[in-house]
Amino acid sequence: MKIKNIFALFIFLLILILPANTVLNGCSKNIEKNDLGEPLIGEVYEGLHITGTPMDINIETYRLNITGLVEREISLTFDQIKNMKSVRMEIELICPGSFIDIGHWSGVRVMDVINLAGVRDEAKFAEFRDVKGGYRQALPLEKLNGEGFLIAYEFNDKEFSKYHGYPLRLVAKGEPGFFWVKWLGEVKLLAELQFRESDNS
């Protein structure tokens, strides 16, 4: 087989395989072309790949709610989060089969925020939801006590754009990208998981 034909076959297979990986791994959802002149989903913008459909957030009314199995439910403004003790860490964002983004993430440790509300003994998991409640992922509280789990507001010392989860997103070191919930609006503590990972597919 000629080299030209082999190359054509390779490109054809690549076109078939990549979209399947993108959907299955949950990192890039709702892939569509933007006709408004904005960056396209799947492109690298400000150092990060764009995944998911961007949301416009009114920062004046925005709140991060900590609910569920807590001593007292709380609602925090963006400024209140930013005024907490912050950390800055170099962490890889890995979407298996799609891409790896590497940079410095700044934010507040997840458990520092959760502990403001007080954790009830029966709480075992934290479920992270976007502001519309349409996307959610859960992780064990025991895991969240480890290093690299942040409620982040900056990447490489710059606040996120609306394409990357402004104002807040979860950073989950070592977890696949679909756990890194963007446009974070609620953290709910649970005794047990109430959904399967595939529910977000």
C-alpha cells in the first residue's frame, strides 16, 4: 500500500475514533460550532481546552451553596471565597483519550469550604453541581481531605473565562476531567451516592 493511501486511512480512522472518545470520557460534551465568533468547543483558549457549553453568570447574584448533611447550610459569594486562605498548585487536568492541560490552579481547599458548614457524621460523599444543576459529580469526603482538591477561581494567575467555568470550578487532582465540575453552584453532602456516573453521559 502506498504511503499516501496509508496516510489517508490513518486520517479517516482518526476522525472516527476521536469523537467517540470525546463523548465517552465525559470531558467534552455538547460539541457544536459557535457562529458568534467565540472560541469553539474543543479549542485551546487561555491555556485550557474548552469543554461544555459556556454559561453567563451574574457575579452580583452568584452564590456557592453548601447543603445536605451539614450542621448549617451556607451560601457564599465569590468575594467571600476569594477572601479565604488560598493555595496555588501545579496540577494536570487529564481527559483520557482527549487531552492534558497543565498549569497552576489557585483557589480554596474543598474541605476548608465544606467545614465552614460543619460536616454531620453520616456524610460520606460530596456532590458537586453546576449552577443550573444539570451536571454533577460526587467524590468521597475521605478523598477530598487529600492534596489537590480545590474550589478554584484562577488558572495561571488569571480568573477563569466563562468558557472555563467562571467564577468557580472544582479541581480534582488525579481524577479524570469529567469530575472537574465547572460553573460550580452547589456542594451537597450525602450519606450515599444518588446517581451513577453514567447519568451525566
